[in-house]
Amino acid sequence: MNTKSKKAEIKIIRGFLSFIGCKTLRVIPHEKPDAMVDIKEKGRRKKIGVEHTEYHVDAPPGKPSPGRKVHSFWHYVQSSIRRRVSHRPDIQHMTGLVFFRKNNFPNKLKARDLAGELVRLAAESSVALDDERTINKFSDKYPTLKAYVRKVSFIGTGSARCVSWECADANVSSIGVSAKELACIIRNKTKEFPKYCWGEVKERWFLISASGTTIFNSAGARPESVNWTLPEFQSACHSVGIDRIFFWDRMYNWYKEIWPGAPVVKREWRAKEL
């Protein structure tokens, strides 16, 4: 993990400890677990080891989030589109929505090519104010669009300089907390934890957080709808070999100690820097 990522992880851990009412006395960045922390909880000082992982609603068992991959790729495409559109007054009144083909997604190196073809296609596709035009067949002069894109919709926005082109695949996901997905995350960590160096800590904590930074990192505002008693989830918690497991929804300001178990706690507080 690079220095920037480690600092972000430590910031999340600090934020969570503050969120649940613990006073952080010292944090030492670590590897496996992510941090060694001296805290004061309910007036008692103790040393804990904290491992953190981020929750993704669309992550297949044991694999990274495909939605996060799409979101990251589209960020590069958007940046390139904005630069190109800023020099094209003829298409500054248009915005676009892109739909990728399933099971055939471009790599990062294709971002500039895709942006260039989208801007050229927009220049050839006249769209009136408040009108919309959908294109789902691309000629050979648009090889990247032809290979990876299912359809593109252009919308006329009038005189406003609207260049917030969007990717439908980067903005749609199943929102919510899945007890089955949590069970999978916990089981995967259970395989890794025996290799961790916890040292002389009083407690070992595992924190799973949903950042809300993208739709794929969202947990949802209704923890009461989660089946916390799901047998496979409870079985995973029993087998993990960790003292405490927490789930923290950083966007909607609630957390739950899911092992050994405690009621959901909602707060008004939110760390602006997270």
C-alpha cells in the first residue's frame, strides 16, 4: 500500500474511533493489521490492533468491485472530455450518457481514445435544446465506441456549458448492506488473519466501512432491513477469531458492532474530511 493510501486508511480508523466515542491516544500505522492504536474507551485505556476494509455493494465473492473499476475509468474519460469540449463551442450545449457493452470493458489506456471519439461523434450529431438523440450503431471510424459501447445518448442543454457527461454503468448499483456479502468478506479475512502480527494488543478489531464516495461504496440508510441473524453471517462471525467486528456507514452516520454483537447506533456527527 502506498503512503497516500495508508494515510487515508489511518484517517478512516481515527474517524471511526471518534465516531463511536473512543479517545485516540496514539496511532501507529502498521501492516497486517492496518494500525496499532492506544485508545481510552469508557474511561479505560487499552491497546488495540485494527484492520480495515472497504465495503462494495457489487463485489463478487473474493474479488474486487467491478463498479469501482468502471468509476475510476470513467473519471479519466470525463477529464479528457472536459478538456476537449472547452475548445469546441459548437458542442458546449450538449451532454452525453454512455452505456458500455456487458463483459467487454476497456482498460485505462483506452480512456483518451474513447473521449476523442465521443467528442467527434457529438460534433456530428446535432441536438436541439431539450431534445435527445440516441445512437447505437457506430461506423468504422469510431473503433473504440464500436468495440466497447452499446449506445450513446446526447441531450441538448441550451446555452449553458454543460459538460458533465456521464456513464450509466458508473452510476447504477444495488444499494444496501448485504449480510451475505459481509459474511463473504469476513470469511476471506478469516483465512488471512492467522498470518497477521497483532503483537501484545488487548483486543483485535476488524472494521468494515462504506464510504459513500461512489454509489458502489454506499450502504444505505436502513440498517434495520439487514438480516443480521442470517445463519451463514453468524457462522462467519463465530469463526473469524477476532475480538470485535464493526460495520460503519460513513455516509448515513450509523454503525453496528456485528461481533460479538450490539444494537445499531446512529449519530448526527460526521467527519467532514472523510
